Amino acid sequence: MGLGLWVAAHADEALQAAVQSPTRTPAYVARDVWRHPEATLAFFGVRADSTVVELSPGPGWYTEILAPYLHDKGQLILGADDPASSKAEAIKFRQQLDTKFKAHPGIYDKVVMGVFEPIKQLNYARPGSADVVLTFRNIHNWMSEGDSGVRLVFESVFRSLKPGGVFGVVEHRLPEDRPQDPKTKSGYVHTSYVVEMAKSVGFRLEASSEINANANDTADHLGGVWALPPSFVNGELNKGHYQSIGESDRMTLKFVKP
């Protein structure tokens, strides 16, 4: 086996081990069937020796996989919520991360904590330092800042990546024949919007994948995407129907910095 194949094979084994880690939160593991973490990270080209930025990690669903995977040879940088934020959700997410890190210091001791708060704080990583920047179901949140705010975020991603670096995007997908709410109150976003925004700051769309597609999702629910599991924002109203659909239909896009 050549050196390249040996490295790839062992990187895959390391990723499998990270996905199967007993330290992962059981409720998070139950969502693998919808989020496909191993296939998604492989599609984005994340390797065990990569420098990876995860933007808006929330309480750390993907962080629980990325931190052990990158621990020995790579580097994980989190563009996380500001601990001094006035937003209750941001404070909650940061506290959840801090609790997780304290519980497993051997896994999270090398994670670099940057602050990412669109559009106020976007210096979460040094320019040209990252191999991969990842964001999972966050663009609809950034759209509350308008197109100019989203562009500033995308520009910060472009700036942080090395030439040839990858911007990996997973987002709730709105059918193109539906009108796009500029503030995305439903949580669903046109793929064309993301692609055009990325191209406008210099990215090239290298590939798209249906890894995280769900043909059962009609994207027209009362309460938007949060009607579906795991949020069930409508409580018991039509809960069985939403359970039968599963989690949202999602675009999975791989952009490259030339």
C-alpha cells in the first residue's frame, strides 16, 4: 500500500472511531441517521491532520466528533458564541460547551476557542490558516443580518482559508420554486442563494451531495423547520406526522478557495 492510500485508510479508521466514541452524547448519536457525520465530513475532505474551523457549533454536536478526530494530528478551531453575549441562547450554548470540555479534558484540551458573532466579531481564525471551514444549518440565522451581513461572514471564511481550502455548508433546503423570505423565518434557504453568495466573494462550487437529502420534507410546515424533529415546536400538534417525515431536507455544498 502506498503512503497516500495508507494515510487515507487510517484517517477513515480514525473518523469511524470518533463517530463511534463512547463519550458522544447519546441523544446526538441518535441523530446520526439524519446527519450522516462520517459521510458528510468525508465529502468535505476533512482529514485527521486538517486545520478545521467550525462556525457556530451550538452545544457541540459536530464538535464531539471533530475534537477527537483532529486531536493528535490536526487542529480544531471553534468560531463559538461570545461568553459575554447578552443573548440567552448564546450564553446557554457556550456554557454547554464549557461543561463538555471540563468533563473530557483529554479530548478537548487542544481545541482553540475563537469568537464568532455575526457581524460584530469575525476574527475567529488567522488569515490563510484553515484547511476547512464548516457550518451546519446556520446560514438562515446569518440572513437576519441581511445580504450584506451574510456576505461579510462568507468573506471572513474566504479570508481564513488557505488557497485550495474548503468551505463546507449544510443547510435546510427551500425548493427553488418557492419564494425566499429574506429573513428566513421558516429556516429554509434556496441553494441558489448560498451558491451565488459564495461565488460573489470568490469561492468556486466544487461539488454538491444528496447525503443529507430528505425527499419526505415538504418545507412548508407550520413553525417552519422547527416543526420537525428534534425541535417539535408545535408540541403534540401533528407530532406523529412530523416524526414520520424526520429531520429536514438539506443541501450539502463543497466550495473551494482558488
